Amino acid sequence: MATKKERIKQKLSDSIIRVFESSPRQLYNYKQLSKALGEEGQENKKFLQGILYSLAKEGILIETYKGKFQISPAHLEKQKHIGPFITGEVDMKQTGKAYVITDELLEDVRIAPNNTGYALHRDKVKVRLFPRRKTDKQEGEIIEVIERRTTRLVGVIQKSKQYAFLIPSSKSVPVDIFIPLENIHGAKDGDKAIVEITEWLPPSKNPFGKVVEVLGRPGVNEVEMHAILAEYNLPARFEKKVEEEAEKIPVDISKQEIEARRDFREEVTFTIDPVDAKDFDDALSVRKLSDNRWEVGVHIADVTHYVKPGTALEDEALQRSTSIYLVDRTIPMLPEKLSNMVCSLRPNEDKLTFSVIFTLNENARILTTWMGRTIINSNHRFSYEQVQDIIESGKGPYKDEILLLNSMAGIIRKKRMRNGAIDFDRQEVRFKLSDNGKPLDVYFKEQKEAHKLIEEFMLLANKAVAEKVGKASGKQKPKTFVYRVHDIPNPEKLNTLKEFVRKLGYKVKTDTRTNIASSFNRLLKESQGKGEENLIETLTIRTMAKAEYSTQNIGHYGLAFDHYTHFTSPIRRYPDMMVHRLLARYENGQPSANQEEYEDYCKHSSQMEKRAQEAERDSIKYKQVEFLADKIGKEFEGLISGVSKWGIFVEIKENKCEGMVRMSDMDDDYYYLDEENYRVIGNNKKKEYKLGSPVRILIKKADLQKKELDFVLVQEEGRR
């Protein structure tokens, strides 16, 4: 049996090997190693030199210089074949370090800059995990790039006489791309361009690439919006064959097709959409059946009637999976002929639809549900603002139908909240733009009753469709279907959020599902209008799992639904098209679809949705920086929205633009981060800047290329 001294030495040996493995190029003597090991090294300093020489004898270390050691390449090579291993996706940071996101562990794996190998952001990689101590985060090294997912990068060309480099715009790419002059394709110094990586092999420190498209000069709106799309490998236009196929689709509806459908053309029907919308996915119809019974129809564009498997349109829709909404444009999933004309539920035109028809009583209780293919003719096209005006004034076209639906939606919503739904009622940033895309003003889109009216009936239809297929009767196994799922929050993340908000004066109960939901709703409501509002909302969302598409139904935690899908937006979402097809397939008595095939489609759709959201956020951030670019030197009231070791983040109250006050610009004292209490404190005067505190700032710098704003504080005395 090992003695206490032997156990200490063995544990120390493991820790030493881990230090060397995590920094393969680093040399250490026993004093440097003692420091690197922290408390463990200080307490056992007397053993270190002996263990170093012992590990060198075993061939694990090499004594490179007298008393200085480095990990042996042979040992590293051997370790690459020794587990444990995981696979995952790289989330690369600007500093060069990375995190690998994996389904195989509860946490992400931290990768030091010298252990990222030849991986780039979003690549699928194989990681060897390092031994871990209880208090440490899991670390590892990337040993293989399984799938290179980042093949094209956007940035600015830096050209010299012999060669050129692309300086990537993305903060997630910490290396520049080397471009031989024969692969420059006419790009000039300072141009924004798209570069394709051709190879990245050892011992090269930089990937090699070639210019595939010159976008133009930085700062031009068209150039910047196309650059954002290219950065996320999203399409800016349709290929000619896709457009040509769309143009051939007939607008007229045959008599045979009309006769095969349930006819709702005589029912009162209308659409409610944003004022500038052109793709009307959904419509509502209302008909009184008796004193306390109504028929409410949720009618959805029958896209799959026009887009058939095996066509270029189908392939394009699958590849895109979603429409993309940048600040100044929509990049549709389907060509305009379909999205804005043939499929769009425009007023006073016969349109083919797939509908869910509810019979409800005066308490909005569902009595019967019918689903199937229909034809409608919308009587009116409403904007949200028009419907809101009718709700508030009680006057306007179809006011009785609007007020009835609004009353029912309110009842349905209250019931959903009682059942444990979480109410993320976020303000959306919008811009008033000039003809050339320059932001003239910032305003906010708020969710009012008109939005909630539509939302509740769409949720009702989505839930009903998911239950129709997902609730198997008897011993029959549910057939393959596409669900929109949302897992329960990770307990560790929940506890972290609970401790975080406790220090800000908020309480979160995490003992039951209902308490978590009610706590989240209260937290979001109480933090509204305060400096910590955005941070709390962001952390709350991060605490929860991400909603995604899957054939494995685990329910939707955020909505408190056991069955949920996306059925109501097939013009702009491919998963909704899949749901339409599967629903029709099973209505026709056909066997269950191939689950593996549909799960692959679900994963792809989830990935494309994430990319589209990131591109949208980047376009908003760019326009926020552009909006303040001509306001350098101006002062604004703000709230501290975050703190870091680099400085404090401040959100301007009037336009919600966020920037950083850097520590280096806070020159009235030496400031340091008190991370535990979310504040920055002056060492001498003890002045503190705490999360949520109001401050006055001055715009110092607006960096359009980095999409970053720099602020400086305006002191109370009026001095900067």
C-alpha cells in the first residue's frame, strides 16, 4: 500500500504532466513550475526537482537546458492515441483560445491557444481531454479536424509586393490568411473580399487562401451587408436555375384542385403582419356557430403544393432552411415569385392553404379540431398597428372579429402562463434608414396585444398539429415527426443564475418547474428598465437550453407544452414544410417516414437558424455603430450593462447602443474588477461602478470594421 508521501508524489506527477501537456512549447524549471502549479506547487516545492528528473528518465519530459524541461514530442504523440476523447464544434475566441461545444459532456471543453491545432471557428473536431482536478474546468487539446466547416472568410486585403494577407473581420478567427499574389484575383489593398481556404498544413502558422470574390470598399452599405452574409456562409441571391423553376409555376388554381379542398372563401378571413411585410404565411378566419360557439380557422400557405421533392426549389429551400432578416433587407428562403406572390396570402385572391380549424366556446376552450387542405380568399390585410388601434379604440373594419379573437387570445395566454410558460417579451431594435442604407434613427418594436393575438393562435395550431401525430393511441408507437423542442434548464447553470441575481437583489426559486417559470417571469419583469435588464435577460436565456428541431420529442419547456412543432411559417422556414408533408403523408395512411433522414434535416435546419440569427445580430450591431459614428464627442445618459477586466460596458438609454469604457481610459484612479460583486472599484478613492448604475458617457470612437464602440466617462464635475 502506497505511503502518504508516495501518494503526494504521484498526485504531483500527474499535475506536473498536465501543466506541460497544456503548454507543449513552454519550458519550465522547478521554480516556474511551482508558480504554475499554484498552492499545490508551493506546498510541495521540495519534491519538484526530483520529480522533473524522474519524468525525464521515463521519457515524458526532455531536459532542454540545464534544469529546464519541456514535454517530450514522443509522449505527446503517444497521448494522442490515449483517451478519453470527445467530438464537438469549435467556438473560437479573439484571443486564440477556444471552447469545444459537445453533447458528450455537461460542460464545454476549454482549449488553450497553443492547443487549438489547425482548427477554425465552427469546425467539427476531435479533442483529447486532460486529467482534471475537482475545482478546474475541463480542458483538452484538439488533435484532429474531422470536418472543416469554415472554408470561406471575409475580411480586408493587406497587399505587399510579394504577397497579401486577408485580415478576417470575424473576432472568431485569430489568424490571418496568407494569399499568394497569383490568387489575389484583382483585389486591391484595403478591399473587402471573400477568401477561400485552400490548405493549412504543418508547419505553417497561417492558412493559405485565394480570393473568390471582391466585395468592394469597406463602409459602403451593400458591401457590408454582403460581407455579413458571406461571413456566415449565407446566400445573397438565387441561382438562375432556381429562379427559372419558380417562374414556371402557374398562378391559376385548377377547378379539380379547388374541389379536392375544403372551401373557406366565403368566411371572414384576414391577415395580420408587419406593415412592410410581403410574405403573408398565415391568416385567421372567424365564424359564429351559436351563442357560445365559434369556429376559428388558422390558415397557412400551402407551400408544399408548389415546391416538390426532387426539384431545384426544394433543394434550395432545404439548403437555406430559413429566411434571413438583416436590418435593411430580407433574404427569402424561396424566390419572390413564390414568397411574395403565389404562396403569399394576399387579400382578395384565391389561395391554397393547409388549415387547422378549431371550434371554441366562450371560455376559449377547444371543443373540436380539424386539419386539412383548404382554399381561402382573404378579405383584408391588416398591419399590427391597425389591429392594435382597433383593440384600443373598439372601432375599425372587422372590429367584432378582432375583439373576439383578442379576448380569446388573452384567455389562452393566461392559461399558458399558469401552466408554467416563460414570458420573454423582448424589445427589438429597428432603424429608420436613408435610401443608401444609412441609419437616421433608432426605434424599438414592442410586443403589444395585436402581436400576442396572432402569437397565441399560431401556438395553438402548432401544438395541435404536434399532438395529432405525437400522441400515439394505445400501444402504437408515434410516427416520425419534426418537433420544435426545448429542454429543461441545466441545474448547474440554474444555480449560477440564482447566485448571480441574488447579489443584485433578486430571488429565483429552482425547486420545481412551476417555481422556475414564475421566478423567471418575475425576474424579467422586475429588471425591466434597469441597467442589468439586458444582462439578466441574456443570462436567463443562456441558462435555458436552446430551442431546436428534432425528431425526438422532449416537449417545449419555455412554452410549457408536451408537444410542439413549427407548422405556421412554411414560406420562411423549411421545418414547417417538412411538418406539412408529414402531416399529409399520415393523413393519407402512409407508413412512418425515415427517422434518420429527418433527424439530419432537423440538425441542418437548427444550424442554419443559428447562423441566420448571428448574421441578423451582426447587422444590428453594425448599424448601431454606424448610427453613432457621426456623434463622436457627444454625451449620452447610459446604464452599466456589464463589467469585465478590460472595462465597463454601458448601454445608452435612448437608443440601446452598447459600448465599452476601457480601464485604460479611466485615468482618475487605478481600477480593478471585483468579479464576485459585478463592479469595478478605484484602488485609492474607492469609487465604484456597479452593474445597473447610471453613468454619463461621451462617444470616443466608433469602429465599423470591428463593430465596436468606445466610450469615456463624463465625471460629475463635468470633466472627462
